[in-house]
Amino acid sequence: MGPKNLTLIGVDGGASKVSGWIVNYSIKDNSYSLSKYHAELPYSAIKDHSDNFQPVSIPDQLSQREQNKISITDAEIKQGNTFIEATAMVIQSLASMAGRNPVLIGIGMPGLKTTDRRGIDVIANGPRMVHYCDKLEKSLNLKDVTLITPVYHIGSDADYCGIGELYAKEGSFRDVDNAYYLGGGTGAADAMILKGKLIPFDSTKKWMAKTWEMKNDLDLSFERYASASGLQYIYSTFANKSVDSLSLERIFPPQIAEKAISGEKAALKTFEDAARYLAILIYERICTLFCGSKNEIKFIHTNRNGFHIHSDVYIYRNFTNHR
């Protein structure tokens, strides 16, 4: 089946909404680009979605994962079903735009994936969905969406950022050999290319941590300074306002930036802190790549403390020799 007989759909599942695009592929320069066909849907638009959903604590999630005893709550099942239904509706909408061609789907989602990578068993800002792909495929079948093949796995949204920068027509990794990418949104996404080769952060856990795992001297994750909700939280502490009240007033990072430009002290302090800690984060990345971690950064979970492998040796022996 040739490219003209199928529709390639990329799906980005966030904490509050799901977005999707029909993706175009160019054989000429082996590149991808987003088409004009786009669809998105907030999870809150789905019946039974709970605005007051509280995820199971991360330590409990990690403990259950380590013991291979995942215990999904009824609230997680109910909330997870709204996430999956929203995703199915976005895919259905895009398939309709393409004239109902058989579709090939790629999905990026936050969180740690199940062993078969078709579900999520640890996630910070949402419900665990261990049977995500099974339920999604069932919903798509009921909506008469034809899949060329079952969803192979749920990809890491961070890894997909790197893939996008390397293969997108105007990707910023296309003409460089070594680069680090930090994406900010609901959370922080880390991607890296070394000697022209993408290095998934899941492969670097012995010598380089993800942004969300590391914390600063204020005991806050560095992710706070690279995410929309994190910046809103930081501002709330300086402005002496709750995050809920800021949301009601529609004060988010763009509005906080406007306040900083106008000279408001709380907003200026927010971006001063963000600049300082993101600089520390990037400096740590550079040092780790050059000579290995110096163990100067602390971690959200103490079992991540202590890197002992010099990254320059590790990288060149394990990632770049086969290029």
C-alpha cells in the first residue's frame, strides 16, 4: 500500500487536551511536515470527565510499578476513559477530513509506559491507563475508522520532540551534529542529538537525568521553570495569590510575561528565577556531557542519587561508534 492510499496521523496527548494532525511525507528529502488538517479536543468536553480528579501520588505509582502490582482506581478508570474517547474522536475527525483512507497512527504521551508500551502505568498529571491502546482501538473500530495496523506502542512525547526536530522539514536538528532540546508545555520534554544520532533520555538514565527528576536548592523540580503550570505556580508564590485564583483571572505565562515587561516585581522575580535555574540546568547538561556528572544536582526521588559513569566514555562507546 503506497503513501497515497493511507493517511498518516500524529497524535499529541497532553494533560488537558489531545491534538492531532495529518502528516505529509516527502520522499525527495526524507522529511515530514504538518498538513493543514488539524483537530484537537479538551478532555473536559467528554462526558464523565472530572475537573477535580486527583492522581495517585508518584511514590505510590512508582512503588506499584517496581513491585509489578499496579492497582488502578475506579476514578482513574473513569477519567482514563475520557482521555481515550477524546483521542478516538480526534482521530475520527482527521480520518474524515482525509476521505476515510486507512490510517496509520503515531501517539506521543507523557508518563512511564507498560512493559508492552501500549499503556501508561506512571503519570504525574493524569490517570494511569494500562490498556490505553486496546481501548483506543476498540473505540476507533466502533467509529468505523480503519487502521492499517494496530498501534505499535505509545511513544514518549519527549522522544518525539527529538524525532520531529530531526525529520521535520524545518526541524532544528537537521543541520547540526550535537544539540540539546528542552521543550516546555504542560511539563518539560528533553531531547538530545549527539554526533548526528538521536539519544533517547530513557537510554541515558545511568548518567543523565530528565529535567523533571532533578530539583534545585528550593526543593522544586527544574520542570517548574520550563512548564506553563510551573511558571504560574512560581508567580503565585511571589504574588501571594493561589493558582486557582490566577486561573480564574486568566493569568497564565503570557500574561505574566506582559506584567514583567511592565515592571511588576512578582513577574520580574518569576522570570529571574526561571532564567537562573534553567541556566543551571543547561550548565549541568554541558558538564555531564563533557566529563560526567559531578553529583551536584539533587533528585526528586532519592533512589536516583549518584551517577558514577563518566558520560564521555559511555556516550562514545555505546551510542556513537556505529554511526
